[in-house]
Amino acid sequence: MAVFKQRWQRWLQRRIPPATSVLLTQRRIFIIPTRIGAAFSLALLLMLMAGINYQNSPAYGLTFLLAAVFVIAILHTYRNLAGLTLHAAGGSPVFVGEQATLRVRLSSNGRAHQSVALGWPPQDLQHFDVPANGLAECELIVPARKRGWLRPGRLRVESRFPLGILVTWSLVDLDQAVLVYPRPLAGDMPVAAGTREDDEDQGARVLGQGADDYQGLKTYQPGDSKRRLHWKAYSRGHGLLVKDFAALAGRDLWLDFSELQGDSEMRLSVLCHWVLSLSERQQPFALRLPGLVLGPDNGQTHREACLRALALYGQENVR
């Protein structure tokens, strides 16, 4: 079975190579009967045998009429996919445990395409209609189970229109990928040991998780402690807010991977939490990973660079 799958994948790679835009043509479309179609074919065979056995002309006529419908359905089912173009439209980064959204744009070169299904099995396929000479924007959901680049693989596109007795399908690789950040995990701030000694000389203070220096309210971020949720503000319609406490005042922070205990994934999750938290406060900070130092800096660009470094730590930094 494994050898067959490898040969099948190599054959698909040659026949439908990866591309950000794929036009479905005869070479890239396959068609087979569905279960209903198989039962329909079996019924035609039984009707033909009965007609031959009893030399019944109406039975012959009905059998050949239904067989003609089956043949015509092959053409119309195939035409519902032929000429459809799929374009990769990107996706936004997510955190581990969330649902990644990948966008696909469907465009018609002429006729309309009805009830086109897209997705990555074993998940349910989503159905879309594409107007004649028009576009359809599709958002497909994929679970993000681990950090790094999420590549869902070949996208299944199929149609059973118009009768449902045949299914025409293709497996296209739109070369799509979405970045998955570590799951944020609340924990003590992993400030580098040398920083604390310098802070004492400069009069700065370091406050860990649970400090009493209340700063106000901030927007809830994944990984924030549920005990700090401000439910009164939520009940008043102000959104999900958490109570914010100061972590450090007087100098930049150095978040250090080596200051944490536990396995790599847990350390990355804690660092991810503090990158989000400090970015929300607009507090300048630096991130130190084995072989990599980012910052000190703040702002959206620095936040994204740090999250990307955490997501790709220990992996190939290529898409």
C-alpha cells in the first residue's frame, strides 16, 4: 500500500505539478461513478438481461434511454469542472490549536460552475457556485496542530452536478502554506539573569506574574490568565478585557530561552505569551534564542519577527 501511494504521488506530481494558479483541463480532471451511479449501472444491466430474457421491446427502449442519460451525464458532469481556474489567495498566521483559514479564488473562463466542492479530506468539503465569467472567494478551514509551516497538501476539488450519479474530481497543489505560532502559555517572565543585576543599579524593577502594580485594562490575548478577566466590562459590552500588571519599568527586557525550564515547546509557548503581552503594552524588549537575537525593539514588525522566530525554531526557515 505504501509503495502504491508513493507511485500515485509521483504520478500526480508529474501530471498536476504545484502552482499558485491551476486551470482544470481534460488532463487534470478524473471522473468515476458514485455509489448511486454504480447502483444505476447495475439496474440498467438487470433491465437489459430481463429484456433479453423476455424479448420485451419496451424494456429495451427504457434501458437504452436511461443508458443514454448516463452517457450524457458524463459530459455535463465533466463540463462543470472543465475551464475552472483555482488561484491561491494566501492565509493569515494562527496559533497552535486554532483553525487556520486558507483562501482560494475560483474564476470562470466562460460558463457557470455549480456546486463545486473544495477541501482537504477527511474534513468535509465546502460547496461553492461560480458565476459565468465571474469569481468566487472561498475560505477553507484547516486545524493547526503544530507550530511551523502548515502545508495542507493537495486540495480536492470535485463536482457531482447535475445528477449525482458521477463525480468528477481533481487533486491540485496550490503551493499554499500558513505560519503557525506556538500556543501562548502564561508563566513567569524569562528575563535574562544579567538583566536583573543591571536593573538594581539603574533603579528598575522587575515584577513577575501576579505582581500588584495594576496598570489598567488591555485586550485579551491567547494565553492570558483567565483569573484576570474583567467580567464586568464584558457584561457591559466592552469586549473581553484583562487586568494588566506592570512587568518591568526603567529599561528594555531581554526574554531569554535559556532562563526557562521544561521542554522546548513549553519554553516557546511561554516566550510567545510574553511577546504578545509586551507588544500589547508597547514595551520594548529583546528575544534571545539559541543562535538568534532579535531587538531590543517594539512595534508590529518586531512582534511578527519574534513570533516567526518562535514558530520556526529548530525547523527549516524556508517555506
